[in-house]
Amino acid sequence: MKKVVALVVLLWAVHAQTPAKTRFLAVYSVAHPPDQLTAAEKAILQQHAAYLKSLADRHIVTWAGHTNDPTEPHGYAEVEASETDARRYIANDPAVKAGIFHASVESFDEVVH
């Protein structure tokens, strides 16, 4: 019985020290009109897509996409991580770092799936 209690206490202690993962919605908006993107910026957008794919492969981003508005598109990504990590992942996005996108990160609760 003592071993079981010790195991439960140990598991609880490990869980209590692990930052809670929760869902965050990253909202991307363009810094300037899409029709004014340079060739270099378009290449960075390819890096942005590859970056989100790498996060999805690691089960950090569960889905991502964008609106089809040609003049003012917005992108969205659901991130499952601690708040600190979610903000860090989005801040390290190549398109955000290059200033092509502005991004915000908000806590997110799914209502219907």
C-alpha cells in the first residue's frame, strides 16, 4: 500500500510541475497589402507554411488556415501548448519575425468539433 501511495504522490508531483497545455488561437494579419509582397517576402511565406507544418508534425499546431479575402486575408492556427510556449512558437514564425504578419495569441475553447 505504501508503494501505491508513493507512486500516486510522485505522479501528482510530476504532473503539478508540468506546465498545463491548453488551446490558443493564433490570429495572423498582413502588415501590408498582399499584392505588394516582394519575391523575398513570398519566399518567407513558404518558410511560414513549412514552419506551421513542422509544428503540426509535432502535434503543437492542430490546424491552420487562412481566409480567402484577396485584399485583407487573415490566418489562424490552433496551438496546444502552455501560454508561454504558444506565444514563443508564434513569435518565432518566420513571417512574424520578418514583419510580414502581425500575430496575436488568445486563449481558445473549442465549442463544437
